[in-house]
Amino acid sequence: MGCIGNIMKYLVLGLAVMLCSACTNYNLFFNDTALYTPAPLYLDFSLPDQNLETCLVQHVEDGEIKSPRELIQVNCSYAGITNIEGLAQFSRIENLSLKGNALENIEPLFRLVNLRLLDISETGISCQDIARLEELPLDQVISSENC
């Protein structure tokens, strides 16, 4: 009976762990006392470009992002973005698509030190600015310019 008792104990423990891990998005209460409250989504940011902010809020909500460091991949293609100032607070972005946006300034991209793939096609970025992107440790830059 001792072996079966241990098996049952581990089975119940495993079931409890599975049930708790399935509730990571919910508050857990016992007798009106909160035992667990999930971290809120990271929505405490404001950007000069409302279209960029809207795109990032959508990514945060879709990916259930709790910290700016959790956002790794961003696709803001054709979003009407002109200003990417403030993007650097999401410092761990590795893949970024800004395709089809009329960008005015690429300086904020130089603060994204983890950036590996960048799509700036159809943005009107000059060949001179595209050449400057070689300063970044990018694996791939996609642009529509023949530079």
C-alpha cells in the first residue's frame, strides 16, 4: 500500500500543479483572500505617434505581454506611422516590420540593440539612412530601395 500511496500523492500533486498553471490569467482566492494575482499587461506607455502606440498595444494584448522586455516581434506594417520615437522602451525587439509607413527619422532604431531583422520597405527611407543601418548588428534588412 505504501507504493500506491506515494503514487497517489504524486498524482494529486501533479494534478494540482496542472490546475494552477492553467489559471495563470485568473485571480485565485481562498476565503476571500487572494492567493494569486497575475501580473497586469504592460500598457503603461505613451508614444508620440498614436498609430505606433495603437500597434504596440495590440501586440501587448495579443501576446499577453507583462513587461516591455517580453515583446520580441513587432509587425506594424501599413499602420500610418511617421514617428518611431519611444520604441526603444521595448528594448528586446528582434524582428520589426515598419513596411509601408512614411517614416521621418530612423534614429530610434539605433537604440534597439537586439534588433536582428528589419523591414523598412516602402517607407521612403533614403539610401544614406539605409547605409547607416549597417552600424546595427542586423542579420537582415529588407528595403525597397536599390542602394
